[in-house]
Amino acid sequence: MAMPDIANSAQAQTAGKLDRVGMSNIELPLMVQTDNFPAQQVSAKAEVFVNLGDPKAKGIHMSRLYLQLDELSTESELTLQTLTALLDGFIESHQDLSTEAFVKISFDYNLRRKSLISEKRGWKAYPVVIIGRLINGVHDYELQVDVPYSSTCPCSAALARQLIQEAFREQYAQQETVNKEEIVNWLGSTKGIVATPHSQRSVAEVKVKLTPSADNFPIIALIDLIEETLKTPVQAAVKREDEQEFALLNGQNLMFCEDAARQLQYALLQQADFEDFWLRINHYESLHAHDAVSITTKGIEGGYQA
């Protein structure tokens, strides 16, 4: 007995075109190939959509989208080439219904990161989002990564230095000459360093649009660019010497959220592989109950908006 196919045989009760129809929160493992490195397995969540261009069609064939995504999961790797084939397959499986396809894949990408001094290594997980679109025969791809780092407030550092200066004047106000070793010992005590600036864990959210000439997802390259630009990425495995070096890096790289945004903006402007970019700097304040945020873009006509 033939099973009924409502999507094919029935008409919409109310006629109308739909921009996107599909599924979200699809859980699946994927092998992700990036930066010409061996593929890494990730636990991903996906959204897949096509448009419904026929105003009288009852619906799309969701199982066709799901099964093509499942085939990517079980028989292939996620690359720019396979993502292109997936988008093309969505349209081919919905001829006369759809002209646009959309895929969003979210996952954590794990990297082994070396400590600053001791050469110890540990895992860091970076949230990644890959988006692919096919609209009227044109493909475009976005890559977003979130990178955590430490930010130390320049204003707080200046205020702390002033208190240390005042403590020094008070400590040695009655002495015409001072002993160098005594000062060194005093600076190493809690009486010497009476105040410290506030720092906070921060996150740089960076989204880039890949150029048509791109041949892979530059996940690692983008993460490295962000961390090298900001100079104070959060650490994995640390010994005391690493923690001390981290304190030094924070002291030498004081930044407001505006500083971090401008530094990253400048670095991204030098990258020829990114057609456009959008970034949001989030400083999760330790002084305030609110966050400090800066957002900026490449600023091209018709591009990303803040």
C-alpha cells in the first residue's frame, strides 16, 4: 500500500512564500578539517533550511535535508568543498520548491596550547560557528570564533600605582637616604604593593566572511591571530613561572574594551583572506556589575553592521 505524501500531494491552506523552512538543534558528530591540518572530530549542533518559493506547496521535504547532513557526518569531513556540495544538494532535492539554502554548524574546537614558560600543555575549547548560504546560485561562507583573554584596566592600574607611590613616600618620609636592598624587600611585601589593578576574563567574538578564493576554514589561523594581537589569552596548564609571566603580560598590555577592539580591527584589516569582518569585545567587569563592550566592523558598503 502506498503511503501518503502530504508535502507532495496537498496544497497549502493559505498560500504564501516562506523565507526559511527546516530544522534546528540537530545533534551530530562531525569530522572538521581546517587550516590544512588533519580532521578533528567535534560534537556539533546544526541548523538546515531552504526557502519555500512555491506559495501553494504544503511544505518541504525535511527528511531529505536531514539525511544529506547525516551522510556528511558518517561518510565525509566538513570542508568548504563538502559544505558547498551540501548546500547544492539541498536545492537539487527541492527542485521547483527552493532556490536558497542555509546551514549553520556550531561546535567547540579543541586545541592543545603550550604554557608561557614551562612548556606544559593543556586543552582549550574554542566555540566556533560556520555558516554557509546558497542564494540564487551564489555561495558565501562565514566563520565565527570566540576567544577568551584577560584584560587589565589602564585606569585601575594608574590608580594602583598612585597608591604605591603614596605608600612609598609615607614609608620613607623621615629618611634622607634609603638602602637599596631595604626598598627591594619593602616592594616585595604587602606593605609595599598596597593596591593592584582589576583584571577580568574577557571574550573576543570575531566573525569573518571568507573570500571566494578561500579553500579551507581558517579556524586555527583566526584564533592565533586574535590571541597574538591581544597578547593575554587565558591559559590551560600553568606552573608558577607561567602565572608570573601572565601577570607581566597583563601589566604590559593594559587595555580598555576600546583598545582591544581597535587592535583587532587593525589586525583584521591586514588580512586579504577576509572579505568582511565583525567583532564584539566583551569585558566581563570585576569592578562593575555590568559589562564593557565594543563592537566594530570592516566598514565596507553593504557589509556587516554593528
